[in-house]
Amino acid sequence: MKDPGHSSNRLRKPLLILEFTALATLLGSMIWFGSSTPPGKVLAPAWLLIPAVASLLVFTSFIGLMYLRWVVAAGAERQNRHKLIFALMALTMSSVWLYGIANTWISLNAP
């Protein structure tokens, strides 16, 4: 029988690399946009795809790492309960991200 911890250890490093690379991209794009956009000028909406995708990757990798820590590491008798709680938290976090992105895009078109 395979050890479930072995496969989770294999996924942990790529998820950490993805999370911190996306976080660096997100922070770098925010600093770059803040310094390169002159006062009174509006940034083209297409450029906002960079921080939007980077933040999605940060959330996705964070949720993946959270899954490895909570669900995979849980005992077999508690795994279903952990999966349900994890699914509710992942849905909530994803909804908050989507709400924030939607409000940002809507505010770009506001008069």
C-alpha cells in the first residue's frame, strides 16, 4: 500500500514554488504599475490581467497546500469531514477572489 504522505510531499515543492513565484509577480506588477503610470492617467485594462492571473495562482496554490495539510494528512475516519470543510473554505475563498476581481473590472468602466 502506498504512503499518502509520499505523493503529498512530491506536490508540496511545486506548489510552494508556484505560490511564491506568483506572489513575486503580483507584488512586482503592482509596484511597476504604480511607478510607471503617470498621475491622472488610467492604466489599460488589459495590463490588469497580470495581477489578476498572479493572484489567482497564489490562491490556487495556497488552496492546494491547504488541501495537502488538512485533507491528505487527516486520518481515514475523519477524511470525509475534512473534505467537506475544505470544500466550503475553498469555495468561500474563491468567491471572495472572484468578487474582488469583478468589482475591480466594474470600477474600471464606472463614469
